[in-house]
Amino acid sequence: MNEGRSALVTGAASGIGRATAERLARSGWRVLAVDRDIDKLAWTEGSTGIAAMAADVASEADNARMAAEAEARFGGLDAAVLNAGITGGGSIDELSFADFQKVIAVNLFGPVLGVKAVLPLLRKGRNPAIAITSSTMGIAGDSGNWAYGTSKHALIGLVRSLSRELGWEGIRINALCPGPTRTGMTGAMETIAPAHYDLLTRQVPLQRWADPDEMASVIEFLISPAASYVNGHAMVADGGAVVGTGLLLPASGAARAIPGDGAT
């Protein structure tokens, strides 16, 4: 079903972006994997169906180059996964306005420029779709992460608005809102801040962090014909973390009888 379909994936050096590019390629997609540092895309060498290029998603010119490269390699584009993002922690007193602008440039301006660049190709694509990576911080707020949260909230507004604007052309757009996921941005937390890592884990009813491929599977669904009537939504994949009030931690295995463990 996906044989010969083509997709662009940004932020593909590691984490969710890499997992998505690899998953799509395994499913028969032709993939253009994009990241700012070409050396970090060395993993694509020898990969079947995946081409790599370096580009800065915050640059209008680089977004144009990405679209041109996709057209040159594939003759068009059927899907765009605009996943690239950076963190931006710090209180409102501490984080400089310049640093805030960097977060907005990559996390918000990047997807906007990406959509504008790929639209001419998607209009000629098969079952065209766009997936943008937001976050559970795009639907809730956390102390010390206002810059990142602001950018991710804005992406959901972008998706909802563009779904109304582009839907009549048959172009779908949705957002993925990942919960705690083992990526390059968060992976070191287990070692550097184990207490905080454990606290975040306890906030998730499933009592674990996600693997990037679990997020990639949701993205693959969102851009596939299987999701042909899914448009304008922020799909949460967080193990159930944000459905609670936050006032109480989920019950853990230590606090309840687990079926099959011999408890009576």
C-alpha cells in the first residue's frame, strides 16, 4: 500500500525522527531524512529507501531546498513529517528573550516554513498528509518550560487552523503529542537526574517511558491512508499521563495486587 510513496522527515538524526524514517522505509516509503548536522545522519548510509540531507528548518531557503531535493529524488511528495525541535527550559526570569526566539524559530517557524515549502508537492501527491510533532506540553503546562510549551501549544493551533484551510484540497494535517520518550533530548535524564526521571515515570500509568518507535508508529498511521478521515487532531501518545489531575500519582504495582502474581 505504501510502495513508492515518498515522505520528508525533519529532525531525523535521532529519536522520533530517526525511528520514523526507519519505520517508513521498512513499510516501503521513499524517505528524505533531514537534520541540521549531516554527520548525525551517517546512520542512513546503506539504508534502503532513505536519502539524507542537511538543512536548518528555521531557514526559509533551506526549507525550499528540502522541497526541491524531494522533488528531484522522488518526483514529488506524499507526506511531510515536521518533527525537528529543540528544548528551552528556564523560568520566565532566567530565560533570555533571545533564547526564547531560538525555540520559536525552530519549533514553530520551522513547521510553518516546512508546510509552505512542501504544499506545492503535496497538492500533486497521493493521499497527501502532514504530521507535526507537538508534545503533551502543547496541551498542558509545566513550570520552567514556558518557552517550549508555548511553541508546542502554537503548533496545535497551527494544525487545527490548517486542517480547515487545506482539507478541501484533500490534504490532511495532524499533530502527535508524545509523552515521556527516550530521545536525544531526554535520554540522559535517567543518569543525570534519576530522581526526576523516576518521578516522571511514576506520573505515567504504564509506569515507563516510550521508545521512539512507539511514537513513529503513530506518525506512520497519521500519514497513511489508514487515517484517511483523521484531520486536524492532536493525537496524544503518553501512556495516560495527562488524563489525571496531577494531584495524585497513579497507583503503582507496589501499591496494588497485580493479576497473576499470586496475590489473593
